[in-house]
Amino acid sequence: MRQAKILYKDEEAGVLTQNDDGSFVFRYHAAWLADSKKPGISLNLPKIEQEYSSKFLFPFFYNMLPEGSNKQIVCKYNRIDENDYFGLLLTTAKYDSIGAVRVIKIEKL
């Protein structure tokens, strides 16, 4: 299992998890849900208490990934399998992302 904090304008909005079977779960933090001024991170992931589940990386996060030769360079330089979308997301959306959302790996102790 791998996890990442999802930051919206540098505030932690929720957690994205890749389970051992390759499926994904996204859940908003209770504090984010409780604040009516905080928006959903995307139109496809509106604020709800129930977690989102998918067999594949959610389209919102998938669309944050590099493509083509940029993807090949990032994968080669960072030794990431080109089909490891979560690993690629953790590497590329940490600092350099378009929009207000960033993805930060949660390190296990």
C-alpha cells in the first residue's frame, strides 16, 4: 500500500491510497469537509464523506501525469516503470503541477 497527501493550495485536503491489489481510494479529511469555504479538489471528486474507490487511477490524477517523451525521460531518470502511474504521480506532482493540487508521498515509518 502506498499513500499520498493531497494538497490544495498548500493545505491538506485528503489522502490518496493505492492498495496492494492496484486499486485506488481517495478520501477527504473531516476538517476539509466541515469547512464550507473549502472546495472539492476537482469537479469529478466533489466533497462527500464517503471515500471514492476505483480499479484505476482517478482521471483527475491521471491527467496530471506527463506524456510522451517527457514521461519517458522522467521514468528513465527516476527509474520508474512507465506503467507505475502512482509512482509517476508521486514524482512529478510533488512540486511542479499545473493548478492548485499537489501530491506528496506519505513516508511509512
